[in-house]
Amino acid sequence: MRSVLPAVADGFLICTTVVVLLGVLCGKSFESRMRQRRSKPRTAPEESRATRRTPDEVRGRAFQRAVKLLAAKPRSIEELRERLAERCSSKSVIETVINRLREYGYLDDERYALGYATSKVRQQPIGRRRLELSLARKKVDRAVADEALNQVFAETPERELIDRAVEKRVRLRGRPKTRAEAKSLFDHLLRQGFPFELVSEKVRAASQAELDETE
């Protein structure tokens, strides 16, 4: 027994040493493989599919998306350009699609600005300044917007529109009886985009009318 135990002990020690060494080696191999995996760039499925498309397919998909966007609602040229750029990285493809749509008459900033401004004025009495800001947010060129607004307000002057705005406000809240109520009306008309001088005139007139009625 005494002669066997040292041998067994030595054998156990050797086995233990081998196991430890294998564990270290396997661990290093595993870590190495993981580092290699992390170092490899991953390609998104959508990007991978896009790289396999032909130029004609890319243009076709961009054109289809543009038509869908315009079918949902009218848009300015710059608005559409930005939306197309969300899914298409090729500027040349985007410009090709936009030029084709302009040729077909689907994209026209002059028509868009005029239609937008006319529709807004019909929906509610608002002033020129508010429409200027709205068209600027729609990325319409300033000169194009000015031309459209000149046509709209030549047909329906701001004086007529502000009278409608005051009448609507008075129906809802009555004429201003206090300084605070007059200021509230004043701020409301300014937010609607009417010029300061015209707003001051109409608020004074509304306040004076209330005084005349109470005397």
C-alpha cells in the first residue's frame, strides 16, 4: 500500500496539472475566438440587402417611396428630399427621383405654397406672419413663399381676416372688459400672425365698443 499511494498521489497530481493546463489553454482559445468575433464588423440585414440591389432597383424603390409619401400628403421639394434621405444614401438617386417627379408635375413648390396658404386661410383667420413661419418650416424657398402669400392676401386682405378672428373670439369669450382681457385678446391675435399695429387698432376698437355698450 505504501508503494502504491505515492504513485497514486503522483498520478493524481499529474492529472490535476494536465486538467489545469487544458483549462488555461481552452480558456485562452475561447477568449481568442471571442475577440476575433467582436473584431469582425457586423453587417445589418438591411444594409446587406441594399448592397445586393442593382442601381435600377435602388432608383425604383426610391421612386416608389416618394410616390407613397406624396400620396399621403403634399410636400415641398426639400421636405421630400429629406424623407428620401432617411432610407437612401445615394444623393444622385434622390435627385434623379426628384427631377423625374418635377417633370411629371408631382412636385411643384409654387403650387404647393399657394395651395397650402389658401387652405390655411380658409380653415381659420390667420395672418401673413404665421403663414410665413409655416412655409419656412416646410422648407419652401422664401421668394416662392412670398409670391404665394402675395396672391392669397391680395384676394383676402389681413384686415378682413383679423375682423373674422376678433368676431370669433368675441363669440367665445365676449368683448374685453378689463385690461387683462384686452391683453389676452391682443396676445391671441399676435399668435395668429397679424401685424402689431393692426392688432393694437382692433383691440382698442373691441375694448371701446364694450365701453360704449355699457354707458
